[in-house]
Amino acid sequence: MFLLSTFYPGWLRPAGLAAFSLLSACSVGWSEAHDWVSPAPARSEAVRPLPGPTGPGWASALWAGPQSGPPASPDARDCDRPPQAIELDGPGDGQAARRERRERYRGDAERDDGDRRADRHGAAKSAAESAAATGGAPSESVAAVRNSAPAAPPVAQAHERSPAGPTPRRPRDEPVSAGVVDDNADFGAYLAYRARNEHLPVRARDVQERYRLTVHDAAGRPVADAQVSLHADGRSLALWARTDAGGQVWLHPGVMQGGAPSLMEVQVRKGGTVGRALLQRGQRDALQVRLDRDLPVQRAHLDLVFLVDATGSMADEIDKLKRSMRSMADQIARLPSRPDTCFALVAYRDRGDAFFVRALDFGKDLDAFQRSLGALQAGGGGDYPEALNEALHTAVHRLSWRGDGATRLVVLVADAPPHLDYGAPWYDDDMQGALARGIKLFAVGASGLDPTGEYVFRQAAQYTGGRFVFLTYAKADDPSSGPGRETAHDVGDYSVESLDRLVVRLVREELARRPAA
């Protein structure tokens, strides 16, 4: 996750964004004057073919949901390869339409850039004439206009999040405070929260019935990344999972469409051995499976994805992430587990924008990753919901996740819920797919996230065993008030600290659950 002493200012973004400069030109052919450009076509071998959806929906979907069977197991051996880029069209989009959007976007930016240069030239000329008329020298402000470097062109209009209008952007280096809740640790409070918000337009799944499963080897050590499946009456049920770094996973039979039988067999597979336990619905005891062999303890492998809303209102968050990435990576590398870390990036906007979903597959080259992140700008959006469904699907199913015991984490950074009017894929299916592939979601709610977005973020984080993180302010109803301990979200008993410390702590705690190598 990202280290962010300067990350995520919590104020609402202005509708008109001042563009920020790129950190550097992107390698692998992605640099462009105004945006993260179309990458080269994705290599086919990086993606395992999966059954497509059977009904209307996104043409690029890789998994049709639990009704189609389990998703593929993560099986990449390493990420020692050049960055591989992926671009995916929106529903109904084609290359011609995307090219037309990009050309229109480029032309608008160039015209805006020309207007800004003309304005600067006119201001300098007017001030110089005034100074000549009075016999004086140009003022400091005139000299600043004359000597300033050409400004970066503005990006597309940002969508506003508050009916009260935009608030000024905070200073670049202002500390950011954040809170975190673990809805699995305080599950009763989470169920009460869901009951208070059952009116929201979301895809609710029944999680109130849950069972903790822990898996150990013959030596009593927790078994990470063990495959878990449920069976009844000689058939496999549509619920799959993989244990986390501590050998644990929560099972929710109620999410299965059509209901679950009263008695099920839990099967656990790891290292060529199989363990079993019976699950009687309604039982109070936790499930425990002990495999009959010792399993080798390996060095920690961490696959870390940043899933970023890149619409116009996210300019501040993206800017902070760019400047925090190096520090974040350094601190992760120095954690006691000394993880072998691979990074990936998935950015998304919405229909009609310069791009829909773009991704950079896993790699160890942090410099290349940072150059790609540096070339990403916020823009577009228009309406409130964004293409989160499709972006989450891409992160879960299209990236080359490593197998054999890797710790797999997605950090979602966004300020809006998904579009629920585009058809499949659906976020609730892919949170089930994430659990089946052993991926935890840590959802960071940026400023302006509404109750529907909060519900979706908490829903996915709780189901996959992650956490809900949110920005806090000096005044809960005023994001421009600066860092503090208050929030407008429907949470209680949360801890607050600077966001950089919080996120590093979450990563450290996750990796610390692994048995020592």
C-alpha cells in the first residue's frame, strides 16, 4: 500500500482543475503531452482465457461470475519482466470511437494551452506598457508572468461532489489524517450499519452468517494461500476462497444465489495434500483444518495493486500518490519480512472519456512503475458514478498474480461508487472472485465519497478480509478544514493517524501474520 505523509488531501476538488506536471515521461511508449496514452496492445500470454459472460455486458469480461464456475487460480511464477500495458474499451466502445475521443481531447487541451499562452502574453504586454508609461519597472507580478514556464494544459472538467460547490485545494505538503475500521473485527456494528443503509441502491449480498476457517500444517504453522472449496451432495458449491497470510478466511454461505444446504463439506488443498471439515450451518464453533504434512516456509512475496479512479475530481489524490510512491516502496522493502514485492497499476475513468480502463501489469521495476504513474493525469468523469466495476474486474482477473503463497493486496483509491447501469461485470461478483483468488481489498474513500460509495467500499473490504480507510478532518462537514479526527462517514470506534503510518501499518500487520521463514 502506499506511503502517504502527503497523500490524499481530504478537501473537495474544484470543478476546474489546475493541471499538474508529470513526474517524468513514461517509458514503454506511454508519454504524451496531456495524458497517459494508449499503450501497446497487451500480450496475450499474460491473460488466461476464461469463459465470457453469457448475457449482455462488457465485452472484455474474463469471468462471468460464480454461476460460471471458479475463476482461474493465480499462477504467475515471477514478475521479472518489462512492464506490460493493457487498455480496455468501455461498453459499446470501439477503437475508432476511442481514437475520436482522444483526438478531441487533445485538440481541446491544445486550444486551452494556446489561450493560456495568449493570456500570459497579453498580461505581460499590458503591464509592460503601463510601466513604460509611468517610467517605472515592471512589477514583480509582471516579471513572474513574463518569466514563468508554459503551464501544463488543463485536463477535462472535474465533476463536483458537493452541492455547496468546490473548495480550494489544500497546500501540497499538508499532512493527511485518516481513519480505519475493521468491519470483521466489529462485525455486529457492521451488520447494524448495513441495516441502517439497506435503502441504498447497491447490490447487497447476505453476509450476516459467517464462519471463520483456520488452516495449519502438521507442525502447527498457519498455511497461507490454501485453496478452499465447499461441497454438498457430491457437487461443488459456488463459493471458493484462499486463506490469507495468517492461514485464515471468512466463509459466507449466504452470498450463494439460491441458498446453501444445511450441511456442507469444506475441502482445503495445499502442497498436494487435502484436508476436510464439516460445516453445519448455525454452528458456533470456528472451523479448523490441520493438514497431515509439514509445508515449507517461504520468503514473503507481496503483489500490490493500486486501483485508482482517474477522473477529474481525483487530481489531488493522484498528485499525492505520485510524490509518495518512492517513500512507500522504501518502507515496504524495509519491513521485517523483507518482502519480494511486485507492483501493478489499474486506472479508470468512464464512458466517453479519453480512456475507460488502463492497466500496467505486475513488475519489479519501480522506476518504470513510477514513470507510468507520473504520466497519469486526472480528467473526465462528468457524472458521479464511474467505471469501478470494470476496473475491479480487470484488477482481479486480468493481472498476472503470482501463485504459490503470495500475499495479494489491492488498494482502491476513489471518491465515487460504480455505475450499476452498464451491465456485467458486477463488483459483488468480483469481490467473490477476489476471495477465490486470495486477494484482499483495502478501500480508501477519498473526499466526496457518498453513502452509496461507502457501502460498496466497505462491502468489498469486509468480504475479502480487508479494511475500510477514510480521510478525516478538523471538522467533519468541512473537508477544507484540514487534517483532524472527524469524519462524515457512518463509522464508530475508529483509530486515526497520519495516512502514511496507517497504510504502512496495515501492510506490516498483514505480512507479519505469515510464519517466519
